[in-house]
Amino acid sequence: MNVEQMKNVVKEIIAKTDLTPCVVGHRGVGKSAGIIQACRDMDRRYVPLRLGQMEVGDLVGIPFREGGVMHWSRPSWWPSDDAPPTVIHCDELNRAQQEDTLQAIFQFVEPPAEGMQRSLHTHQLSRRHKVVVSINPPDGTYQVATLDRALIDRMVMLFVETDYSCWARYAAQRELAGDVRGFLAGNSGMLARQGAPMDLQVEPTERGWEMVSILRKNCRFPGDLEMEVYAGIVGQEAAIMFMRWLADHQGRPLTAAEVLNNWDQVADRAAAQRDDIQAATINDLSATLQASPLLEAEQEANLVAYIALLPRDLRFGFVKTLLKIPPVALAIAQDKYDAVVFDAIQTISKDLR
């Protein structure tokens, strides 16, 4: 994505989530300028932290004793709870010169757990303040540390490249020298080289998919950027597969909500699903019922109707899973459902002997 697109994505993430965007790009491409402009657009105060120049004490504060208790002073850059909404920009994260500095900031860039505040040692950041990170890629041409996979997994990686049109608009707004703008209009290849490698170990993880879920529920990105944003969380291969899955309405498995709440509308689709697609629906139903096992009468009947159309092997496996969920087991073991589940329960009982 270009800098203009990055600004829009950063604004969307900051405004609607507690996730931490990490802008990755080569020198001079406009990472910091884009983040500053995003803060101005959102009317947020901008606080830069040049981590290449900082030590642990600059981050966690200086220790002092009060009676018999050790405390740490609040760093001067730390915004108070009643300060105007602020974006703290952890610039040059992978240029931290000391390993303990990088370890100290690890906690700060991690998004807070639900209902909690973002923390750094003993200090807690008000939820009105947000954090953004920027780095140069570890491609061997920069004096940077390699970020470990656990740290990468806690941020939304946004890869920014040179785009002449985007730069030209910026140059016009800043009223850069006309001869410089004229030269680059005919020699756009003289900007930073596009396509230089920015590989990082971005791979699918449980935490990554949770971040994708947060973004899908709270943010709206242009179609051409959505895949790029997800690729910065779960990797390109997983993001492509996910976007294809989203586009494949016909081949998409039924969800637990559809089976339990809209059975009349989806019964034909359920009967037509291949066994591998059926297995995905069964997995979703199993997870949903384990989390929320109490069923209304209509949901109970819909669940049994779905069980009835499953092939024998899938039916037995699914019923066996449901019998481990006490409220659901009581529901499907009623006499009125014997025609559907009795055979499966009987077979399972024999297997346990």
C-alpha cells in the first residue's frame, strides 16, 4: 500500500480498535510523515519515541522509594489520563540498541486484554490513548534488530511502498520546489525503489486470527486493501485463502447460527454439503454449543433436524461430541428424538463397554 492508503488504514484501526499498527517501509518512504498526518486528521496529539535513543529507564521511569515500597516515576512522555487523546509513535522499534530496551517495550506494543488497559511496567495507559509502531525492514541494509515472532504476532503489519502519484500530491501540498517536482514527474524511477524485500515472519496464529476478527467486526477497509491488512497479521497465503473463502458464497459451510436459527432457509444447503464442508459446520456447532449450551425449543428441534440428515459416520461422531455437553445431551436424549439419535447413542454405548 502507499502512504495515503496507510494513513487511512491507521486511522481506521486507531479509531475503532485497541490493536497496534506497525508500519513497515524503507527509508524516506514517508512512514513517520504519514503517521503525523493521520494524527492531525484525527485531531490527536502526537508523541514520538525514538527507541534507538532510549534506555529502559526512559521507558519505565526512575525507581524511588516511598516508605518501604519501591515505585517508578512516570516518564515525561507518558500522557496522563486526562490529557488530550494521544498517539504514541514507537519509532525505530527495531533500532533499540539494547536488548533489554526491546524487551521493555514488548509489553507496551501488545494490545491490552479485553477490559484491561495497555501497560508498561507499573504504568497503565488510558484507553483514550493509542500506540503506533514503525520500523525499517530487516533486509540486511539497515542496522536493525530482528524482531522475534512473538512480537510480530502482537501487531498489525502494514507494508508501505513508494507510489509516485501519492508523493506528487504530497509534494504539491507542501509546495516543494517546482523543478524537483517537474524532474520526478518524468523520472519517477528516481524515487525509492519499489518492490524491495520487506519479508517478516508473519504467519497464521490463534492471536492473529483474533485480530482479523476484531478488524472485520469493527473496521471497514477498501476492497483492494483488505487482503493486504490481513496479510500483515496472518501472512499472505492465509490471507489469500481467507479472502477466497469469503468470496465463495456457494462453497462456504453453514454456520452454527444458520443451523440453529434459520433451519427452514438453509435445510437444502445443509443436505447438499460435501462431507468436508459438513465437518466444518459440525466443528462450528460443537464450539458454539460448548460455549453456550442452553437451547431454545426451536433451536433444539433445528439441531436434531440437522443431525438427522448427516451421514452415519458423521452423525455418530457429532452425537458423541454433543453427549459431552450435559445440557445438550439432556436435550437430544429426549424420547421424541429417538428416531434420530437413539441408534447413535446405542452404538456409542456399545463402544464404551
